[in-house]
Amino acid sequence: MRWNRVFWPLILIVVGGLLLLNNLKIINVNIWEFVIPVALILLGLSVLGRSLQRAARGNAESLMIPAEGVENARLRIRYGAGRVIVAGKALPGKLLDGTFEGGVEDDVRREGKTLNVELNAVSGDNWMWWSGGRREWSMGLSNALPVALDIEMGAAETHLDFSDVKVTDLRLKTGASSTSLSMPAIAGMTTAKLEGGAASMDIRIPAEVGARIRWEGGMATIHVDTNRFPKSGDTYESKGYAEARNKLDMKISMGMGSVDIK
């Protein structure tokens, strides 16, 4: 919710509350001595928030993480409110490259032939929530080595295209969010665990991939192409899954919202 959308309702609530207290003789003051300063303070906060938002949206960092000499990678992403796009290939020799609006804190460690990377939204940006600020991260990933992904999102709009990425393990947890997700086509075996709160997920599985889908939904609904993935109990499984060269074993847990799988 943007601050400027609640500004005048908040003023009305303050005025109404003070009038009620005054009529009940709980307080005995001239409420207009309070209303005008409060209105000016809230208006100032609204203007300041929008100014900070514009400043942050102009601050985009570029990041490239090399992958020379490694055989696989583990990537962990922690993100709050905003928009995240993962699409396309990283530059040759890079695990990832992209632009990160609002900044990014990265931690890169190498363990033998494995590259461990953690990306976090810059701390201290809580003002972005109440001012309506939204960051945007956009990046590409390498398609040259297997990658395990652990992604945790807040109130975000997320677009993840892994169709050309060798994602072997995917852990995705979202809050009140909207997610579009294209699963890998060339990873061999992919395991995925998806969790959502009040969320919507639009999932696309490449035609050449055999899939097993297990579903746990509270007040959520799921829509699956049962021509491709016949249902048995709470499990959907494509014909010829056991013999498929590229497979997806996916478990989805949702509290509220909807899931669409094709």
C-alpha cells in the first residue's frame, strides 16, 4: 500500500478520533491545534518518501560473478519488496551478471569446485515499504554448470526463466507475491520445493520434461493440464516420467492463492 493512498484517510481518522474524545469530555482541548501540525508532518513524510524513492530507483549497481574453475554452484537470494527478473544467459565465464536497483550485498565463497553465492537486498531500506518504494533486480544465469537455487521473496513480483539453466535443485519461498516460473529443460534431474503464502504462481514445464507434481494447499487452488499430467490422489505425473531424460520432481505448498501449471 502506497503512503500517499492512506494520507487523507489517516487525517480523517485522526480528526474523527479527537472529535470523539472531545465530545465524550475525555479531553478538553482545541483539536485544530493538533490536526494542522499532524497534517503538515504527515504531508512532509509523504513528500520525503517519494523523494527518497526516486533517488533509490536511480541507484542501480552492476554485478558480475565469475565461474572459472568451478564445476557447480549454489546461489541463495534473499529479497523483500520489489521486482526480480531472471532471464537469459550470463556472459561467458560468469555464474551471473545483472543490475540491482537499490543495491545488493553479495557474499561469494569457493569450496573446492563449488561456488557458493549469497545475494541480499541492502539493509536499512525499510522506508521503501511505507513510501511505496520498489526495487528491481534483473540478472542472467550461466547455462554451463549445474546450479542449486534457494530463493526467498517478500511482497514481490518475480519472473524466473530457468528453461535454459541447469537448475538441479530449487527452493522457492514467497510471501504475498506474484510469480511466473519456467522450469529447466536441460538439467537432467531437477527437484523443486515451492512454498507460498497469499500468492499466485504461474508455472511452465517444457514439453520435453517429464514431471511429478505433489500438491498441498490450504485455501489455495491449483489448475493443472491433466492431459499432460494425469492425476492420482494429490499427485500429478506425466506419462513416461520414469523413462524421461529430463525430469522434474516438484512439491508445492500454498496457504492462500492460486497455482497454474502447464
